[in-house]
Amino acid sequence: MTTPQEVKPKGSLSDYLAAERTLLAWIRTGLAMMGFGFVVARFGLFLHQLQLINKNAATVDRAYGESLWFGTALIAAGVFVNLLAGYRHVRLVRELECGTMNFGFTRHAVAVAIFLALVGLAMAIYLISIRS
């Protein structure tokens, strides 16, 4: 007589829908970061035009370059967040199908928050420095 194998519970429909909502929230976060990065990069072009109008050619290249780098960093971070969200969603769905869930701490959420705080701080310092 064989003993029945231990049956692992699979995820319910609400678990799959919650995972999809989480994925969509992370995609919105990544898209917002990319959009904000584009705006920051174009803000440098705006500063460039203002300085050309004021004929202050000494700081024209400096204002445009820094803003471009901050914007590019935000766009790259948004792409990374979207790729990571897709990877984590696929992994979570597989875990739900197998019945092996690891309820762990979401480190990437904290990493994104710290990264955005650092970029915001650097942008504030940059804006204060170009004012003087």
C-alpha cells in the first residue's frame, strides 16, 4: 500500500490577482521614474536656453550636462525596476503553481526608495549649486 504524497496547496485566484496587481504597481513606478527622468533631462535643455537668452555662456554646458546625467540615471533605474518586477512576478507565479511560497522581505522596494532619495538629494544639491 502506498502512502499518498503530501499535497501542497496551490495559490488561489486571489493570490494570482494580488501578484498581478503588485506587478502593475511596480510597472507604474518604473514608468513614472522613466517619465520623470525624461523631464529632468529636458529641464537641462530648458536651462540651456535660458542661459543663452541671458548670454551667460560660462555656465551653459555645466547646467545641461548635470541634468542630462540625472535624467539618464532615472530612466535607467526605471528600466531596471520594470525588468526586476517582471522577473519577480514570474518567480512568484511559479512558486504559487508549485505551492512553495517564500514570504520574504522585498529588498528591491527598499533599494528603489533609497535610490530615489539619493537622486532627489543630489538633484537638490545640484539645483542649489547652479543658483549661486
